[in-house]
Amino acid sequence: MKIALDPYMFRALPIREMVRTVADLGYGYIELSPRDDFMPFFRHPRADDERVAELKRALDETGVQLSSVLPLYKWSSPDESERQTAVRYWRRMIEITARLGCTLMNSEFNGRPEQAERSEAAFWRSMEELLPEFEREGIALNLEAHPDDFCEENNPAVDLVRAVNKPYVNYLYCAPHSFHLSGAEPGADIAKMLRYAGDKLQHLHIADTFDHKGSSGLRYILNPPGTAARIHQHLDIGQGEVDWNAFFGTLRELEFDGVATVCVFAWEERARDSSAFMLERVTKELVR
């Protein structure tokens, strides 16, 4: 099993310094997430050959490897022009990922929940165009349901992944989204959701969060009342309400052997301490 760090809290560091920081913290793997000088959110990749070579040199110097690359583009947009633009961005990022020698990419379903049918149709068009690219480059793809995507819940997301019907397309379970993944019911039966994913579960995002549906729906007070905002956090384990006994216990039961990415974003002022703490805890729970 690989334990990786999403270095988003270190995104202001130059690339070589970011990689060195991850290595100094004791991580052997990086999940490369959006950063403005390489792969911005929802915009064309910025990395040219020189910047790709810079990242490769930094990885070689430290011995750290890329577990995965995580771009975010609007490939399920119900606006066809926006979708086509996202596909172009994806093609370039697939090319960059292959040059980096990385064989795994992760992303979200994207699209709009209030236009779920049109968004899903856009998703399938993008799959038809991009799956041959993934296959040609030997790159696998893990997909996660994300709050405010056209597919936000665990079981429907797993079903969508299965419907792609490709062995290299699998599911990513994001622990800090657990209370969104479970739908309208109070709480979150994490064990049940992980078991539903079964053999398609190949990647984890690990951070804690609070149950936004607790206290009769008033765990948070949002204005205006009834807003559709999807509130959640990415905290250190133990600072929220995720049932970690169920999470880690079920993963051991399933003999999970994929990638586990630490993705705490809430503590940039103590990013090093947070990242070190999370590595120690995840290693204790999952490495046998």
C-alpha cells in the first residue's frame, strides 16, 4: 500500500522545495494536486517541458515518487463548449502525467447537481473521447463523488464507475466527504459504503470532518437559510466526527492495498505538524 501526501498546503513553495519538504516529512509518495504554476484549477496546464523536467529531477533527487496526479476540469459541464475545453485540458494533462512516468490520475465527476441528467450525458461524451487516451498511455483513472457534483453520493458513484466497465477505471473514497456521500440520512455508515465499493475501491482521501447534518440540521447556521452550499472540512484525524474505527477496521477487513492520500487543508499555519501527525496515524492503522 502507498501512503501519499496531497501537498496543497505547500503549494506556495517552489516545486523543488515542495518535494523536498514532503521527503523531509517522511512521505514516499506525492499526489500532485492543482497548483497555479503547474496545473491550475479548471484552466489549461501551465507546465512546459522545462517545468516537467524540474519536477522529475526533484523526485529523483529525493527518492519521492508520484502516486497519482489529480487535475480538476469541467469535463461534465452541461455547456458543450465548456466540456470540449475541459477535454483539451485533460489531453494535455494526460500527456504531462505520462512524461512524469506516473500511471494513475484521480479526479471528480464534476457537472451540476441541478442539471444531473445533462451533466451525466456530458460525462459519458468525455469518457468516450478520453478513455482511449488513458488506455494508450497506460494510465489508470480513479473517480470520486464530490459535494456539488452531478453525482454526490457513494453508491450511485460506485455504480457509475462500474458502468464505465474498464478495469483501469476505479473508485476513490474521500473520508472528509462521508456525510455527503451518505445522502440525506443522518450520520454515515462508512463500513457499508466501503463494502459497497468492494473491488472497485482503489484509492482513499484521508482527513476528518464534522457531520453537517447533525443537531437537527443546525450543526452550522448558513445564510441565507436553505442555501445549497456543501459545507465540509479537511481536518486532522480526531478533530471531527468521522468514525475512524469503522473506516480503518473495514479497510483492514477488505485488505485494502491501494493508495491512501493524506489531504488535510485546514491547517496551513501548521502544515508540517499536521502532515507528520497524519502520516504516523495512517501508517499505524493501515500498514501491517
